[in-house]
Amino acid sequence: MIYRVAKKENYVLLDKAFLNDEQLSWKAKGLLAYMLSLPDDWSFSLADLAIRSKCGREATAKILDEP
């Protein structure tokens, strides 16, 4: 079942091409969607991304190493 909400504010528009990329895991697709939801001038670091999830540093690094 899919629940959709009215989009009034605090939403993201994504080009869904990466969601259909079979080379990426679900984790990589989720991380990329999260990263794309942040402001264009956001500076990414492995340490910051690891803190923001339950995955931890090693798992986050592994996700970032996907093709």
C-alpha cells in the first residue's frame, strides 16, 4: 500500500532515473535521495553522513563506494 501526502512545503523533486538504476542498492538509492534533498551548497563528509544515520562510518563508506 502506498500513502501519498499533499505537498505544501518541505518536499523534494527528484529525477527518478537513479531510482531505476539496477547497479545501485536500495541503501545507495536512499542515501542519494537524502543527499539530493539537502541544499545545493551543502558540504558532504563521510563523518557527517555517518552521524546522520544508523549505518555508521564503515557502512556509509561502503554505500558511497557503489558505482
